[in-house]
Amino acid sequence: MHTVPDGLTFRDAVDADVDALVTLIESAYRGESSRAGWTTEADLLHGQRTDPEGVLAVIESPDSRLLTVERDGTVIACCQLEHRGTYAHFGMFAVSPGLQGAGLGKVIIAEAERLARATWGSTEMRMTVISAREELIAWYERRGYRRTGEMTPFPYGDERFGLPQRDGLQFELLVKPLA
């Protein structure tokens, strides 16, 4: 457990966190509740963003950490770090919609980068973002990530990842060197 400014506590998720984390992730990306924040994908995707099995798999993976961020004992954010050789993959990033826009994301991603360097000696952080999410990509660019132009297709037809509301969705790889 590690406490940083803003009264945030970071810890690795445990099995008992699964339901709270699924609720958090869904609230940040899907449905009407997600519209309270700016990270919503509700106009691009319906259906689920994740499920208990997917979250549990990340928690139990030996090469992953699902960081749970709490304030005053309440889960308010999370992110996944996955060790992939010289780099770490960043994903499953969610901040409670009512708390978005207050600078928490900057603190959380900085801590995730610090942990990737300290835990695995990672020299780079990578992530994939739906390329249509220009505002989100711009936010990551302000944090030092760069667009690579490297695209992978969205998994159309696999409802575990949501129900696309338009054609042409794809993921773009973003990278950042970790000093």
C-alpha cells in the first residue's frame, strides 16, 4: 500500500474488489452515469466494458497489477499495469465520473509509470486507445505519450468488449519512454 498526495492510497486489487471495480469501470465508460465525466464511450459503444471474469483474470495474472486507488477507504479509480519485457502496458484506467477533471488522472498515471519503472525496470509505457477518442488521446499526449499510427482492429462481434455503435472503430498504440 502506498499513499500519495491528495489523500490517495494505491494498492493491488484483491478478489474482494472485483464487484466494486467492475462497477467503477462500467460507470466511467458506459451508460448514462458515464456522461457525468469526460471519458465516456457511450456514444461509440453500448453493452459492457468489462465483466467480473475479466477483472479477476487481471488480478490473478502473475504479470499484471490492477492498481486500486482509494480515498477515505472508497475505491475511486483503478488502472492495470502488465509487464511485457522491456515495457509495461497500461490499461483498464477508470476514474469515478463525478471526480473526473480534478487532476486525479495525472496523479494516477504518474504513479503507474513510477511503479512500472520501480517494479519491472520498464523503459517504456504503452497503451491502446480507440482512435476516435481524440480528446482522450490529446490528454495522453499532454502527459508525454505519442501517437504511433499503429492500428489494430476493434473486436467487432465479441460482446465482451461492447456493442459498437458505428463502423471503423480501431485502437491506436500510444507510447511513452520512461526516464
